Amino acid sequence: MSAQEIGLASADVVIVGTGHGGAQAAIALRQRGHEGTIMMVGRDSVPPYERPPLSKEYLAGDKAFERIMIRPEKFWADKGIELRLGSGVGAIDALAHTVTLSDGNVISYRKLIWAGGADPRRLGIPGANLKGIHYVRDKRDADAMMAALKAGAKRAVVIGGGYIGLEAAAVLRKLGCDVTVLEMQDRVLARVAGEDMSRFYEAEHRRQGVDIKLSQGVAEILGEEGGVVTGVRLVDDSTLDCDMVIAGIGIVPAVAPLIAAGAAGSNGVDVDMFCRTTLDDIYAIGDCAAHANAFADSAVIRLESVQNANDMANTAARAIMGDKEPYHALPWFWSNQYDLKLQTAGLSIGYDETVLRGDPAARKFTVVYLKEGRPIAFDCVNMMKDYVQGRKMLEAGASKIDPALLADSDIPLKELL
């Protein structure tokens, strides 16, 4: 008996998640000639939009929401892609090929693409439920921060010195807030960049008026019960007064329904080279998909980037259309802070040496990450040529290069291929 005969909604391909990966999967299926029905299910109440600008241009008020939409709203209807917005997935029955939505509706599928992404890691300390604590993951989060600023919030404490925290700090300074960044490690960006890059961004933020406190943990968020935050108590028992707290302490893969349905995975959900999970007809892409990455010496990792979401979406769409091609894409990332554009190519996992090209004092330089003498990643600050040529070098499979030659910024990287 068909889904229609028993009263179920159905689609040939159901895509869970309306972020970059989910949107690109739907687009790629249509581009590759998929004529069946496609349904996208998402917790957001608005059509697919870009996530990176939330902590940058959107929060700063430099871009209206319409300018960060992945496609105009009319596009999805024109392409015959149904949007089920404002509803997450509560359960999956992999044998019956059905998903149960959080509103109780059941949808049957032929193929399922899980692009559920991740949720912000929540603070687990006293006071974590006070009003005025913000996480930057979706439009609602950014809108809540903007509303707080319009209501007069002027003193912000940012917990976490990663990209999200530093980008938010830069925007808040631009908007005239007093900002303190708290980082448990002894340097910012410690999980993603070398010490040269960390110290440069620390100095830059301090120059812009941000108070950065390193090796500092948070013991408690202060405020009256049921009320708004008034401050933060640190583990050394000192306190900081504030009107708002922004927590950028990482993300947790949103894969509970997949794991409950029997999919393999410990850090996210495991996928093969074609983005298939261990469950029949179910694919997973983006932040939540743990895969063996060729640019990490085939280690099984998750990548939290737009590039990864889009490229995995294309891989899954090709596989569904019978044109299998293994996922193989050079990771790249970017971060805009003040007038600094950081562009990263490759993965610095396991590097054993760094080389500095250019002059950080001039605010134009590149850090090259080496492993056994071979370049594996480039962090480029306001160095577009290094970024473009570094990407090509990594994609070509760079061999060992004399560090002295890499350090000479007068020698274009393309001449060292």
C-alpha cells in the first residue's frame, strides 16, 4: 500500500535541514535532472538562508535578511521543491522509510538526506537559563541579539575565543558596545590556528578596544532568577558586569533521530565516500557528517564549513542520481573581523612546523602549516593571491618545500608548485 493510500505525506527525496547543505542538495538534484518530488524539512520558520553573515553583516545591520537568502523565496516553488518550515524531525523509521516530524506528521521517503547540522553547545553553569544569554546559530538568535542592542544593551561578555566569538566581538565593538572576550585556553583560536595567528588577532581585538582574558573559565552567570543577566563570575571569583552574554563554545551535531534509528556514529553520524550512512537510502551531509577526509590523512573528522556542506550535498545528489563520485574536496574557510579577511585553505591538523610569509604589523601575511616539510594548510590575512595559489598547491598535492622559500613573500606560491 502506498503512502498516499494510507494517508501519509510523501516525497521521493526528503531533505532534513534547510541550511547550506540542505538547500544545495535540493538545487543539485534538480540541476542533475531529478524529476521526482523533493521536500525540505527545517526548524527555521523562514526559507533557506546563509548562516555565516549572522555573526557578521546581518548582526551589524549591513545586510537585510533578503540579501542573505540562498535563493529568493519564489525559487523553491518554481523548482517544485516543497518547504516544510518550523518543524524538526522527532523520529526516523529506517525500515518503513518514514520520518515523524515534531508536530506529529509522518512523511514517507524513497531517499533521505540528513542535513540537520548542529546545535550550539549550551552553557552548563549556574545562571545559564537567565535571559540575555545568546547563541549565534540561526536567524532567531541574531534577531534576539539585535533586539537586546536596540533595547540599550551596551556591555557584552563573549564566552569563547573561536571564530564565532571573535566575529561577534568585532561587530559589537563596531556598534559601540564594551566587549570582554573570555577564553579558557591560553590563546584565542587555539583549536583552529597556530600561535602567530592567535597572537595577531588578540592584538588586533585589543587595539579595537576589546578586553581579552585568556586562561579564564566562567563559574556562574549572575542575575535575578527569571530575570536578565547582570554579570559573570569567573573561576577566580572576580566578576564582570554586563547586559548580555554571547556564548560561542562550540556545537553539538544534531543527529539524535539518526542514531536512535540505528545509524553508526559517535562524533556525529558516520558516512562513506558517497555520504551514505549505515542505514539504507539515508545520506548525511555537512557539519554532522563524520567522514574519512583525504586532506586529514584519511582521519575520520567532521568539518564545520559552508564548503563542506555544499560539496557533500553535490556528492549525495550525484549518488542518488546514479552518478557516483567519491567526496574529495579541499576544505576552505573564511572569517571577517573588522577590515581583516582571513581565508584558510586546507587543514592544519597534525602540523609540526609553521612558516610566516609577510608582516603581521602590515596586516597582510600568511601562515603556512607544514607536516614533515609538506604544506598542508594556509591561513591568509588580507593575502588573496596567497590564498588562491595556496589552494592550487594543496589541490595539486604539494610535496616538500624549503621553508626559506615559503617565507619569502616576494616569491609567488605558484612558482613553488
